[in-house]
Amino acid sequence: MGPRRRLTPDQRRAELLDVGAQLFATRPYDEVLMEEVAERAGVSRANLYRYFSTKRDLFAAIYRRAADDLLAVAKIDPAGSMIEQVSAGLDAHIDYFVANRQTVLSANRVLSGDPMIQAIISDELGQLRQRLLKSLELDGLHRDVASAALHAWLVFVRAISVAWLAHETFSRAKLRDVCLGALRGALSSAADRVEPHANEPPRPAEAPSGRTR
């Protein structure tokens, strides 16, 4: 353990989250030990447990922070093309999923029945749905249909993204195409504002070999 540094409680908590996030991103949940988190952060185990009483609490705080960061970049601009805006948010989510593979798999598989983790996921999906609904400017029955369709679409996107992350049997570009195609289909009966393929922004370039990013 290195020399102790004087940090405020908020700074110390943020540092513990950073260290934990690095470990959870690259290792299965069961292989991350609280003792190692404490050692890497240069604190005692007792001090770590003052901030996070269990490994699940630490993981949930990391996942909550990640969800907040993703929501911050996945904003919908009513002045722009909806497909363009959704594409940007989709790319940000896929980027995070790839960079934090084990974190995402742990949250959606190992801890899939954990109420705390599922509450974070549900809140994130709910906020994304409200942003998309607001950009559509629908009312009455059309809004109700669109709300239900967007909820189903967001659940679908998360499920197919997690499955892709676990196996990567097709390309990232194909994942993106499938998600955007499903959005068009989901909203086709609720609104006529979903733009055709011609208005879709260019796809990110594919990696020449190996796993795609």
C-alpha cells in the first residue's frame, strides 16, 4: 500500500469509484475483491467499507455514475433529425459497453435480479424514453402508442447489445443498423416523423480485423 494522501470524503469516494470501475470493466464480478480495491486506492479495508459496505454497493455506485454519464451525452436536440440524434446516443452506449464489457455483463447477467441494479437500469431507460417522446411532440393516442413502443425498443436495444457484447457474432455496424431499423418499425404506426435511411448519418468505420469497437 502506498503513502496515504489527504483527500476530502468526496474525493476519496470518487477515487474508490475510479479504481473499482477499472477492475469491474475487465474482470468478471466474482473475481473483483474489495481487498484489491482498497490496496490499489491506498486505503485500509476498514476505510473502504466506510464508503461502501458491500461489493454490491460499490458496483451499484459505479453503475449509477456510468448511467448518469451516458445520459449526459445522450441528449436529444429537437432541432435535429431524430435518427441522427438517436444514432449519436447509440454510439455512446456501444462505446461504453465495449470499453466496460465485464461491468455491463455483470449488471445485466450476474446481477440481473438485483433490485438496486435493476432500478438504475429502469431509471436510465425511463429518462431516455421521456427525452425521445418529447422530441416527437405527440399527444393523445399517438403519444401513448409511441411511449409503449419506445419502452419496448429500449429494452430490445439493451438485450441485443448485451447478447452482442457476450459473443460478437456480427459486426458493430450491423448491431447499429438493427437497432435503428427496429426504432423505425416501432414508431411507424405512431408518427410519420421518423426519417428514412437517406437521412441517416454515416456509419462509423469498421475495424479491419479482430473485435470491432
